[in-house]
Amino acid sequence: MIPAQFDYVAPTSVEDALAALAEHGDDAKIIAGGQSLLPVLRMRLNAPEMIIDLGRIESLRGIRDDGDAIVIGAMTPHAVVGSDPLVAEHATLISKAVEHLADAQIRHRGTFGGALAHADPAGDLGAPALALGAQFVIQGSGGTRTVAADDFFVDLFETAIGDDEILTEVRVPKHTGWGAHYEKFVRVAHQWPIVAVAATVRTEGGAIAEARVGLTNMGSTPVRARATEAALAGQPATEDGVRAAAEQAAEGTNPPSDLNGEADYRRHLARVLTRRAVVAAAGG
């Protein structure tokens, strides 16, 4: 289908983008890589009067080292994030997740911040960002604020970004030396995950010292498997050592039921995939 008619502007600064957003209000829609918005426009599920394209704002691109964190610009393409040595060294879990994100074409066009702002609970980046304790830098007419990952994902396709604000960058605390793995279950290649698990683990002397586990598509937002994280501390970094803790992975979740599986099936997958992801991250 052909989208409904709209006006288009491509500002070259965040300030100009915010001005356009303020001018057009509810009639405007921001486009980043377009991999989520364009299909919606073509199906006429949304018909904004104005499209504000962030693609020409160079300050929103790039990855840099900022002491105890790495900073990823919101308009940085997935392919750049997945191949960046800083990400690979200090936020390995994100590198692992990007490997499984859609196909090569989407990874080159889609953007890191755009996918997180879209907040699809079946998206591949929310759970890793949550597990790593990412912080989201949001800019509006009143200035800049930082929102923790725990507070960023509000509900289905809803984040803490206000109607008059733009996500500018994502700060990811360094997890240097931590093992990481992203275990994704699909029936068809490049599909949205039916369930996926993002796990990062720090080991000492063959035992798990700390673990962070995020779950994909187990609720209306990405969720942490906190009971599993607590139970993993001090356990041997082996499949037998992880098994009991992984059985708690689905606690407190509210997975959907759809054509790909019922909620109970997803809970079963969460337990199995958590065991696999943690064992792989721990090197067991």
C-alpha cells in the first residue's frame, strides 16, 4: 500500500528537530531508520501530517568511551553497533544480540535508539539493555534528562520519552570481562523471537559471582529474571549448577498467548533458554 500524504522535514540538529516537533505536536512523527515506522505508514495504521527525519543529525551517531560506560548514539545503525570493538569488549551482550537481530539489510538501515524507542516487547535489544543497566539520555525543550532502563520501558510500545522529547544516546555501564550470550527461539529465520534470553555473567574460580538475565517477549515490556539472578550467585558455572536457578526464570512474568504459542509454552521456553544462555555466558 501507499502511505497517506504527509509533509517532510530533515533537520540537521537536535534543537531544530525539537522545534519541528513542538510546532507540529500530535500531527508529527519522528523517523529514525524507518524499519518499524515505514511498514506502519504503508499499511496506514498511522497517518501523521509531518515526518521529522533524524537521519541528517550527525551528533546522534557514533560510539564513544566515557570512563565507566560506553555511549551509543541513538541514530547509530545496528550493523555499526554489532561490529564496534568498544561494544564487543565492554558490552558483549549487545554484540551478541545484534547478531540475531533481523537480517543484514535491516541491521544496516535500522538504528539502535530507534529500535529501543519503538519498545516492541519482542524486539531483540530491550532485554540486553535492561540486563546491562543501560541509561537513556532524553532531550526536550526543557533540557536533558537521563532515565534508567528499569524506568524507560513503560508498557507495550510505550517508553518514558515524552511527546516533545527525543532519545539522543544510550549509556551502557561497562561489563568488561563478563561472559555473555543471547539465546533466541524462532520457528523461521529472522523472525521476532517467540522468547529470547539475554544473559551476562561474571565468574570467579569456576563459580558464578554475578549474573544479569533479561527476558524478551515475556510481558508487555522486557523483564529481568531477578529470582534467577539471585539464585545463580555462588553456583558452579556448569549446567547442573545453573539448572535449579533457571527454573525460576518465568516467575513474575506475563507472556502473551498468540499463534506462536500459549503463555505456558513461553514460560517453559524461558526456563529452558535461560539455562542455555547462562551456561553459554559462563563458559560452562
